[in-house]
Amino acid sequence: MATLTNIIEFSRSYEPRTPVGADAPTATVEAGERKPPETVTLAGDGDGARLTERNQELQSLRLTQKELYPAQQAFSTEHVTALRLLGEGIVESKRALDAIASRDVLIADLEMQKLQMLLPELFCCRALGDGFGTLVNSLMSAFEGLAGETPNTDQMRMMSRVLRLLSDKPFLSTSEADEQLDALESVGLNPYPAELMDFLSSEQSVR
Amino acid sequence: MWRSIQEKYPDIRIVTVEPSKTSFQRGKTAFVVELKTARINAVDPEKSWMEEIPKVARDFFKLTIQHLEISLCDRLGLRLVYFKEFKDREQAASAFHAMDLVQVPDGKRFDVDQHPVNQQYVLRWESEKKGALVQCRAETRKTDWDPPIESVRFWGPVHREQNGIVVDIDYYTVAPVEVGQLDMGEWSKHALHVISRDIRYLFKE
């Protein structure tokens, strides 16, 4: 609402952060009936800044998944299931690491098996994004590659790190996921499906 | 980028193409990408559109982030503007008064006998991470438009006054969000839920 007496105004603190654009709204809302709004604006402001430059600032300021998605009723099935399973997986990998620290290999193995059992259901949530699907698949392949052996401490740590990353960034891109595949390989895990490796090394792939 | 958006929505049409801003339109929905901001703006959306918005938002922002190689969003925002029309300015003012949002002294004030009109009520909640601005106001909208001489055969002049109450809610993030954390479809559903849950205090439900 403009004032009729012109003065030099201070910047108004009630200026909305989300501008609606130049379109002049015209619709009306009838009494007693629930109607959609006359204007809806959904905005994202990004400057493409490099994360490494702002890492320190980000860690203290950034929104967590809970803060970004605060309404329990608004979650999609995939999102809420993935967060639940990832939470369970993180707990199990922590228990396994604790067991290794107290030299209880049997408990560590049991906890890692429980983690492995979560992965197929987690893979069903791959509609969240290609990066998510890639990483869950790589964990499944890593377990398969171990052929029943208990992962060593470094491998457990790396798997736990991947689960934490997925829990924090379930919508990560494929290139971000690929970086994690390299990290899994660096601790001696094979994050690629055995069938793919067989195919790539066969004559069929050369043709 | 626009080509890939066009693949999803073939009926989209071009509105503005400038180096710093490109905008397209599909029905009553505008898609805008400009320096530092990408935006979807819908005027008079149908009820069904409100259900469709998460899907449209997911597609549009995902493609924008992917093609412009954005790694961090400084801010996300969802703004809803509602308008309820009344017969005249006084009726809109008395409806606003009945909401009991502000205390208005009785009697003559500033040498004016009449009750206040075009009232406004504004509240902002803001933390280091998120914020919301709620505005409620009685508003008079005037449109005075005369068509250019070459168009008078097709359009008549528009001289119209509308009086009503506007409820304007802007829900936004203050802290940065990494793109790996973000699905705009999911976020818009959460934002819509939070707005419709918390705005009820205005109407004393």
C-alpha cells in the first residue's frame, strides 16, 4: 500500500523475499469455500558457489534434512522409507564398528549382515534420484564382492560414511555418487555389479 | 536447458529471451530463469494445479540445477497470495476489522470521523535457517486500461475497481541448501503443509 505523502523511505523490513513477478492477479475467493490461492510463486536462488570455498560456513549454517522437510505428513513414501532405513543402517554400522573396537568380530559380522539385508528395500527407493540408486547398488555389489567375508574396519567406516552421506543428501547427483564409488574402491571394495564386470571383460563387450 | 524443459512440456511458449532473463509460459503458469533466481509463478491456479505443483517443480528445478551446474541454493521460497473480494472498500475494511488482528481506537482520529480503511497487518518470523512473512491487508485494486487505437475493434477499455482482503504468505529458507539435499517437489509439499497448518491462527480456527 503506497503512502500518499512522498518522503525518502527507509528500506521496508516487510518486503517479501519471494517476488511474484509482474503479473497482476485478478481472481476472487468465494465465501465459505476452500479455494486455491490467486498467485503461487515457487523460487530457488542459487549462485553456483563452489562448496569447498564455503565448507566452514556451510557446516554451521546448513539446513539438515529434518529442518528442510519438517512435516511428517508431507513426505513421499520413498523419501520417508529411505530416511528410516538409512537411519537403521547407520545405527547398525556404528554397532559393528563398536564391536570391532571391542574385538567382538561375531557381533560386528551380525550387524553388517543386518545392514546388508536393508539394502534391497533401500534400492526400491531409487525414485529419489539416479545418484541414490547408484550408491545403494554399489553397496549391494560391495557386499556381494566380499562373498560372505566380514568387511574390515576401513571398509565398515567407508560404508558407514556412504550411508551418512545418503541420509544427508538423498537427492545427490550421479557425479557426486561416482566420487563415492572411487572412495569405496580405495578401501578394497568392489562397487560394481559382478555381471557388469564379467560383461566388460568378455569378448561380447568388445564387439 | 529450455529444450529439455520443452521436451517435458511441449506446449510451453516463449515470453522473454534476454541474456540475464528467460521466461516461458504454459497456460497460467510462468517459468522464469534469471540471474541468481529460477521461479515458477502461477496466477489463478486451478485446484488440480496445486496437486500438480510438486511434479512440475521437481522437473523444472532439477533440469535448471543440472544444466546451470548449480551446487548450492542460497534460498528457497514458496509464496501464496489469496484474495477475497468484497462489495466496496468499507465492507472490506469491516471484514478486516472483524478478524480482530489489530486494536483500533474508537471515535474521531486525525480529524477523521470514519473508521480506518485499507488496513494492514504484517508479521515476520525469521531464524538463522528459515523464515516466514505473513501479510494481511484490506486492499483496493484499480485497473484503468485503454486499448491502443489499432486494437479498439477487438478490445474495449477496462476501468474497474476491486476491493477485498489479501492474505500473502512467504515461506522461505535463510540458510543455504546443497543441491544433493534438495528435491523441490518434496520441499514444496512440506512448505504447503506448513503454511496451511500455521496460517489458521489468522482466522481463529
